[in-house]
Amino acid sequence: MKGFGRAFADELRAVRGDRGALLVLVGAVLIYALFYPLPYLPEVLKEVPAVVVDADHSALSRQLVRMLDTHELIAVRHEVPTLAEAEALVRAGRAGGILAIPLDFERTIRR
């Protein structure tokens, strides 16, 4: 292992003394870090189908669901009475997320 460490240190000194090699090493890292993610930038999910389980059925829970549905990233596609039904929709690929609003949601928030 000593031989490896010594060889690594020798190579590092050699690269540090060679401006061309140093430019390639540093430049390649910077270019890769800047340009590699560019094709993926526009890949933002929008209108992700969501399923709502509203156990509270209060004015506040309905308002929350309406507000989420107006957001560009979420589209409330289903409202079901049980979490099991919501999970089945996600497993079937018909929804990408679940919003579960618990019983007494509004009363707890207003405390």
C-alpha cells in the first residue's frame, strides 16, 4: 500500500507541474459539471395525477383540495373514501401521489 501512496503522490506532483494536464483535469470536471445536466433541466413534472382521501369533509379540507388542484404541478384526478383505494390507484398507475386529510383536520388546525 505504501507503493501506491508514493506513486499517487508522485503523479500528483507531476500533474501539478504540467499546466496542460492540470487544465485538462480541472477543465474537464467543470465542463462535465456544467453541461451534463443541461438536457435534463426542462424535465420538470407537471400535472402529476393525485388522489385525495378526505376523512374530514370540512370546508377547510375542501379548500385545500381546490388549492392543490389549481397548482400547476398537481392535478387532483380522484377522490376516494379509503386509503386502500388510493393506494390501489397508485399501484395501478392512475395516480402519482396521495393526499390523506385526517379526521378533525379543520378543528386541529384552528386550535
